[in-house]
Amino acid sequence: MSPTDDFELVLAEIGHGQKFLLTTHQNPDGDALGSLLGMHELLRALGKDSIMFMAADEFPLPYEYQRMPLEDVVSTPPADVGERVAVFLDCGKIERMPVDFLLEEGVHILNIDHHHDNTRFGTVNLVLPSVSCTAEIVYRLAKAIGIEPSRAMAEALYIGLITDTGRFMYENTTPDAHRMAAELVESGVLAHELYRQVYEGLPERRLLLLGRALSRLERYDRGTLTLTHLTLDDFAETGSDESDSEGVVDYFRAVEGTAVGALVRARLGNGGPESHKVSLRATDDRVDVSVIARAFGGGGHRQAAGFFTEVTVAELVERLRSEIGAQLEVGAKM
């Protein structure tokens, strides 16, 4: 089946369905939240019954997304969940939203995403890896239906676009992405205000946490891997939480000679052993970091991926060096 056929199937599902339950991946980023809210606004414009769902432990959201109008998100499944079409947005595999009631047999799922390693877990799958972000897919659906975006929809989709393209700096920035941005601005989006909302006006604790990360910077294999780690004490002593470390890894991908930038942050989960969340950023196409992330049970894009692990920082560094080195060696022989 071609992507065109998939697109038409999803349009038909939207047209025929009356009740929807929307969700996205755990630890949602700008594209996850933007596409979630954008699809919600699309369905509401059509007079559909739409509910947004995220687990309670996803809140509070990272500071930069707390002003998005997500007050209607629920954290308990509605009583009529069995009657609803489940729509997963920006979720490469169903395990990235580990909620039991959505894993039950018979759940009708629309899987709308742009990750190239998406596992096609839906009843209907619309996966477009060549598209800049999932928000762009939602925008294309709205245009195909003939919906003029409300201010809430336009702003949500714009946030998804600018965050997943790295403010139009990443390789996934296409002419279509720029056209989408222009059209959203024409519809009333105030780009400078959303930029400040997402990237400026952040709390002082973020700067303090960034200082901790920079002070612990290490480079391996002549700088091929540029890595730092944050401890539980770093978060406690700066008054930060895990979301305050978002964006730190992007500083390292910009260092000269780096193939992969990595941030390893400690996290304590459910009384168990200390684990780590690892964020990886590749500077170019020499290394596909999603391959590395999948080996640890995670996923993502070729140039931006992540995973959770309970291995020590020292063990993790050695595995990353090995994985990166292997990919660079293969690339050098081609």
C-alpha cells in the first residue's frame, strides 16, 4: 500500500468515526504535544467527540510547553474507551505509551507518525518518514479536509514544526516545512511570541543545570563522541527536575569534530535501582543514532534518538564508543 493510500484511509477514518481518543509517546516533546493538540482541534472543528489522554506521571510538562492549552488532557481512561478510535501521534512504537488499556486486543488504532523506524502497530498506519514532523502530517490532513486552522491549532502545529526541525536547522527541514510555517504565520501565528514561549524566558535553574553538564563534559575517540552526564545531586542542588535537562544535548552536537553528542541523566524510578535516560544527537549522516537507541530498547530519528537504561555510565560510554566506531568504520569503507 502506498503512502497516498494510507493518507486516504486516515481521511476516511476521520470522516466515518465519531469518537476518538488521542495520545502520544511518553516524555512528550514539542512535536508530540503539538500534533496531539493539533489533531484534537481538527476533530473538534469537524464536530467529533475527541479526548486527549496522557498518563498522570507526564505532568508537570517541561516548562516551555506549560503554556500550551492542554487543560483538557485526561489521565484516566473514559468509560466509553471501547467505543473510541485510538489515535497515536508521533509514537514510533506502541511501547512508548505503556498504558495497558490501549494494548488490549481489538483496540482500533490510527498510527500517525514520521519516525523512519515506526513499527506500524496500528490498524491503519500513516507513517511518512520524509515529512519534517508529525505536526506537518496533521496539517496536511487539515488542508485535505478543508479546515482553516484555529489559533490554537495553528500555534500547536507551529510549535511541533519548530521544535522537531531544530528551529529549521536540522536536515529534516524541507521546502514543505518552510511553506507550512509561512502559511501558519499567514493564518495568524505570531512566530516571535511562540519562539520566546518555547526557547526564552526559562527559569534560572536551567542555566545552573547546564553549567553542571558543561563542567562534566568528556570527549572520546578524538572527539567523535562528546558526552556529559547529570547526577541526581545535580538536579537536587540546582532545584531542577528532569525536564529542565531538555535541550542540553544540543550544545554538544555543535562541537567541532563531534559525530555524536550524548547526554546521560540519572533518574530514580519507582523505588528501583538508579537508571539513566540517554539522549543522542548525530551531527550528520555518518552515524544513525536510532540504531543505537533501538539496541537499548529505545528509538527515534537518524539524528535524534533516546532510550532508558540501568547500565552504569562507564559501561554506557564503552558501548556507545563501540557502536559509533562500528558505524563510522562501515561508512569509511563505502
